[in-house]
Amino acid sequence: AAIEGPCIGGGLEIAAACDLRIAGEGARFGAPIMKLGFAMYAGELAGLLALAGAATVLEILLEGRILTAREAYEKGLVTRVVADVAIQTEALATARRIAAGAPLVARLHKRLVRRLAAAAQAPDEAELRANFAFLDSADYREGLAAFFDKRPPAFTGT
């Protein structure tokens, strides 16, 4: 992924699914969905968790903080940080280095790394369904209304 500017919410989830992430110095990272009253889907959370670890993911989700590119690098969210003007050049050079290698070996390495890194068991169907319980909450409705009204939400915990 070549990341320029904001990499927030779904953008962060997509970037986390990429093998490598090259960010410009001006990039920003986060998922302030706690302000909207809903939780990140477990399937997407798993990728972010595998990438950055529990402490960083909890910092992002509980605080809703937006991280700088340097902070994201230090926390393992990005592979490297380059000058904003060099993002596309560096991403293209990276793609060329990858393409110059043996495709069969690249596939094997990716498969082995994923299998060896997967220490935890995937969530079951009940856990995945429970991940959407927030849809029936007053806080979810309030979070969306506040977002569209451009005001701070007044959550009640219901």
C-alpha cells in the first residue's frame, strides 16, 4: 500500500490487509469509531491486531487517537516512512523488486509467514454475529446522528 494523507477507519483496515505499507511523512492513521458508537468488525480487527498487537490496537480503538506516520511506524502499522513526494516512486520500486523475484517462492513465503504467525484461533460464527450487537443500541444511533450533525455525541451506554 502506498499511503498518502489520512488512513482512517476502513482505509486503515485495508492497509492492514496489505503485505507492505509505505507511508508518506504526512500520512495519519487511526479508527476513531468509538465516537460513532460502533465496534470494528472482528474479521477486520484480526488483521490489525496481527499487524500491530493488542496494546496499539486498544490505543487506537479506545482513545480514537490519530497517529502520525512516525508513530505508526514505531508501532508496526507501516513498513517504512518516506518523504511525501517519494511515496509513489518508493512504492513502484518496491513492486519492481517483488516482481523481479520468483513468484512461486513469493507465494510460498507469504503462505508460510501467515500460517506461522497465526497463533490464535479465528472467531467462531457466534462471535462474529455478536460483533454487530451495537446496531440495535441507542449509542450507535446517537453516534451516527452526532456525526451527521457535526456535534459531539452524548452516549448513554444503552
